[in-house]
Amino acid sequence: MVLKSIIILIIAMPFAVFAHSGKTNAKGCHTNTSTGEYHCHQKVAKTVSKTVSKTQARTSAKPLDKNCSDFQTKNEAQNFYIANGGPNTDLHRLDADRDGSACDELK
């Protein structure tokens, strides 16, 4: 019986030690009123939407220097498109309909 009580105490202790009242803000943080310490309880994941990522990639890239008229074949355009980020960035805007295939007008 004593062993059982000790095991329960050991399992429950971490919750008792770290638990305290206090509401958190949107970032999961708050100020501890007894100590004045500001701290957070959860990591805030960095999330960047795909649209923002594409926009950042396009604005930080060199100016557009290729377009479909620069290629003789669709295969040549597609290879360039993939080598330069493909559908994730499409820095040169070779995939107007965003189907993963560059310069659809070429043969």
C-alpha cells in the first residue's frame, strides 16, 4: 500500500509542481503575478502560408529574365522551370495556369 502511494505521488508530482493559475495570451504566455516573471507555456510554431512563401521568393529573386519565348521546346522550358524551383516558386512565371507544367503553348 505504501509503495502504491509513493508511485502515485511520483506520477502526480510533476503536475503539482508546474501547475499554477493564470490565463495565457494568444502566444501561450502570461505574467506570473507572484513573481512578476513573464513566461510562456507552449512553443509558437512558425507558420508561413504557401502564398507568403511564394511572394517572398519572387520578391527576393532576381528580376524575371526568362519567359516562354526564350525556349525552343516545352521540354527545355520544363527542365529550366524545375531546376529553378518548379511549382513551389515559379520565379520566372513559366506556369501561368499553375498545373506544374511550364510553357504549355510550346511543343
